[in-house]
Amino acid sequence: MTAYTKKGYPDSMIVLGSTGSVGTQALDVAKALGINVEMISAGRDILTLEKQIRELHPRFCAVADEASARTLAAKVADTDTKVLSGSDGICEGIYNSKSTVAVNATLGEAGLFPTLAVIESGKRLALANKESLVIAGDIVNRAAKEHNTEIIPVDSEHSAIFQSLRGSKSREIKKILLTASGGPFYGYSREELRSVTREMTLAHPTWKMGKKITTDSATMMNKGFEVIEAYHLFGVKPSQIEVVVHRESILHSAVEYIDNAVIAQLGAPDMRLCIQYAVTYPDRVMGCVRPLDLFEVGRLTFAPPDTEEFPLLALAYKALELGGAVPAVLNAANEVAVDAFLNEKLDFYRISEVVSETVNEMSYAKEYTALDDIIASDREARRIAGSKIF
Ligand code: MG
């Protein structure tokens, strides 16, 4: 880790998944802190990428496939940005970048190889792609240890836990209190959940996020993934991670210590604070986030989660206990089900059914720990989940 300037944070960075919700906020942070953006990447949103290239002049820009790369390269032929494509292209850009930190805000399973490339190239990984850890947490952690690189969480809850853990010893931790907003359907009965629509699902009460994660938040699958993410990031047992419903999204998570002291991080619900902290850590600097007004907040509430009506949270604990490739199966089945839901091919209440059935049918995947087997399980889970959608 070199090339940190005297202001305490790097002068250049990489933003993967730069057209998404966290990605665009990462670019905001870079602008606010005066950090040069050396590389960006995204799937196929050529229009936004062209704008970003013209504004930020990155050295590299990677897209999902060759056809998109050709289209984009033609559009930005007058710039110095090199357009790359596919998994190999994104990794090539990462390896050839001089930046010491990369924000990975790629959507879904596609974020895994970039995560590994960032780690293997010795850069700090500011991780917003929780799927990397859900799918292959053990492999990612092993790589980080081997290459002596840091993984700093960007997910708001995990950033809060990370901050609440500063200066502590692992034997002092009693449990992690992982807060959940509960999503738009908190308190709904099973009957009511049968008639919710796409529009209702995409109206999240406190956080402004992309469609996939907003849907995951409504089913509480997102919180399930975050339990798995916390397990891999903080080295605690699954039983030491407790989900707490906190509707206001002001207390972003906490750690309870063995002396029963609880240390939490609070702040306005704004991902830019988490992104900024992951980039500037261990320093804190002034940035673009508004202060928290406790008087305006008034009061904070806490309640246990309802795993009867939202079974995907309990399923995530089960997948974590089974281990191996089962969490990858959970993620893959969910990606397929949510995609079908967002394209109006699947009702909301059927998401949890498709995911649960797929995980149950593939519980044998607990035996698989090698990366190739995990990827094969992911593909098989997509096929099985897809066969349940009609
Ligand atoms: Mg979160």
C-alpha cells in the first residue's frame, strides 16, 4: 500500500459498476475528495459510460461484452480511454491500473472475478458487491490473506460494524447487531404479501437504491445476504449475528461486547459516507454527507424480524450452516427469481418459493468448496430456478 498522499487518502481510484446506484455515488465521493478516477466499468449502459468517460477521463473502461465494447469504443474514439470487454478485460484493466483502492459496486455474481482481481493485484478492496462474499467468502478471504490486502466493507451495515469494531479484540465480541429497515412490507401478513405489486416493492421507505437490491430488501433476502457477508467479514459464528428491525435507518448496526457495552454507528442514510470511509480509512475527512440531526430524528425504534412472513432471512442462516456452494445456490436462484419478478413474469410472493425450493433441491452443493464447483452450482441453480418460472 503506497501512493497515499499527505492528505491521507489515495489520489486515484477504480470504480467498478460505475453506472449503478452505489457506483455513481462513488464517483460523487471521488469528485468531492478530488480523487482521480483511473478506471470505470459497467454492464451495457453505454450512454452513461460515454458521459462518465467524457467527464472523468479514465484510463480504462470495461463493459460486459464485445458488442457493447465496440459500440462504446466508436463513440469515444476521440478520447484517450481504452475500452475493454468481458471478465478478462475488466481484470486486465484492474491489473494495469496504478490505483491503490478499488470500489467494487458491480451488480450480482458478475462481481466475483473483479473482487478476486482487485485482491490479487494488491489493491484495497472497498466492497459493495456483497455477492462476492455470499458466493465465495472463504475463497475471497483466503486470497486477501495470501496477497495481504484489505477488504473494507461499503455496505452501510457492515461499514457501521467495521467502525464499531475499531480498537477491539475478537475475543471481546459477544454479538453483532445487524439492523434492517424491514423494507416496504414490514408488518404485512402472508395474505397481504400475495397482492403486492412491482411498484409497491420498488418504493423503499428510507434508502434510495437500485431495483435488484430494493426488491431483495422487500423480501429480506438482502438482510440474509448481509448475515452471510458479516460472517465472512468479521469472523464470528452465525449464531453471533442478530438481525434487528430498525425502521428509521439511522443506527446502521452495532456490536455488543462481552461486558454488555453496545457500540454503534449512526448517521444520515447516505451511502456516500460508507464509500468515503472505505476509501479514506483509517482517516476520517470532511466530505459531501450532511450531518445527522438527532432532534429531527426524534426517536429510534427496534423490533425482532418476522421470519415466518419473510422466510428468506431464515433460509440464509440455513445456507450458511450448510456451507460449501449452498450460499451461491441461494444467490443464483434469487437473481433469477428477482429478474423474473422485475420483468413481471413472477409474483412477489413466489420469489421466496422459487428460491427455497431451489436451495432444498440442491442441498448436496454443501460438499462443493472449489471455485469451479461453486460456479457450476451457480449455473445449475439458475437452470433449476428458471424451470420454476412460467
Ligand atoms: Mg445494506
